Amino acid sequence: MAIFNRNRGSEKSEMTFIDHLEELRVHIIRSVLAILVMAVVIFIYRNWVFDNVIYGPLNPDFISYRKLCQFSQWAHMGDALCMPAVKVNMISNTFGGQFLSSISMALIGGIIAAFPFIFWEFWRFVKPALKEKELKNTRFVIFWVSFFFFTGAAFGYFLLGPFTFNFLGGFQLGTQGFITTMPTLADYIDNLTNIILGCGLAFELPVLAFILTKIGLITPAFLRQTRKYALVVILILAAFITPSPDWMSQMIVFIPLWLLYELSILVSARAKREQDKMEDEEWD
């Protein structure tokens, strides 16, 4: 049974459901191979990656601590944003803990590094099913999806991560100092991963708004009308992304997400205008 036509240059060929599954399998295999290649590279240089990237938010010399303190002084805020990194001694409570953590670090790093290629493979699978006029509105889609993802990931790593670990590492229960915070290596990597991937995906909101507008599921008017509900959802999402319960860390997440929501309204409005213009040209 033929499903729909997929363009092959100037030719069109009918593909069955099984053909689509086979092609999807090929794209998935290529994406997995790209992840594995990047993961192997990261694993080979795991010591450098851990010392300079993974451990960064806990390093007293981390660039975010210095720049935030400089900005605080420049803005005449005193030492409000000066956060000396909390010294945390991590432990590995199993024989294979460090090895498994290095595997996890390599795989997650591979996914992040290979993200543009993964989306490119996904786009290659979807693109032939789109009409020529639809393709005109998707120029630079790979660039914008990758741009917002890496912007969000950088935001989580350089800004949210330091605030989160500074708060959680320095939080003390009781007044006698009986409790010492000694997180496991796996726990730290899991928290850092959630922050980076969570922010990376959350920053895709404008791209998602563009796509949903194009397929007719949302409109700019709908986004404007649901602002007050979006406010609540973004607050909950900020609390979910941020492991620490302090209001400053959550506001650091909330403000960019709220700005991204406002940007999504503008993107949706532009997509709607382009769609209306396209429909008018078809009627003419």
C-alpha cells in the first residue's frame, strides 16, 4: 500500500509503509553512529573533559564565577552575584562507579555534540514529504534548531549550573555542622546532565511555536490569550529544571523562558503572516 510520494530530485517515487520504516531505520543508524563516534572521542579524552568541562561548575576558577562577580561590581550591586565555588568532595561508592560514570559522560556528551547531525538526519527523513512552498519557509531550520539548543545548553552550563551547585553544595541543615555534603560522582553528572539537556530543549520553544503555527495547531492570538496560563507552566518548568529550591536559581531559568515565550509569539505571528500570504497567492 502506497503512503505518499517522496521527492528524489526531479523524480517522485511511491513508498510503502515498510519502505518508510526502512528509510527511518537508516537515518536512526546514522545518528547512533554519529553519537558513538563523538562518545568514543570524548571517552579517549575523558580525563581532560572531566577536569575542564564536567568539573567546571565546581572549580573556583570557573569563568562564570569571575564574570558574575565582575558584573556585580560593575552594576554597583556589591558582592550580590559573587559566588565562591563550594568545595565538594565527590565519592564513588562502587568498584565500577567511575568507569560507568565515564561511559555515561561520553554518551551524553556524544548526544550533545552530535545534535546538529541528529536533527539533520531527522530533517532528511521529513523533508521529502513537504511541499515546495513549505520548504521555502524552512530555510536555515537546522541552523536555528541547533542555535537554540546550544544556547540553552550553554545557559544551563555557564549560568544555571554554578548557581545550582553553589546553593546545594553550601546548604547546611542544622547549626552544629554535623553533616558533610559528599555527593556521588553519578549524582553530580545526573544533575549536570538534567540542567544542560533541560535548558537545551526548553530553548527550542520558538522553533516549536513556528512549526505548530505552520501546521495550524496554534495561532499568535492563542499564545497571547494563554499568557497567564503559560506563566504558571513556565514557573513549574523552571522549578523542574532547577534542582535547587532557591528563588534566585528559579528566576534565572524563569526569565529567559518567559522571554522565549514572548519571542515565540513574534515567531508565530510571522509564520501566520507568511501562511496567509501563501494562501492568498494560491487563490489568485
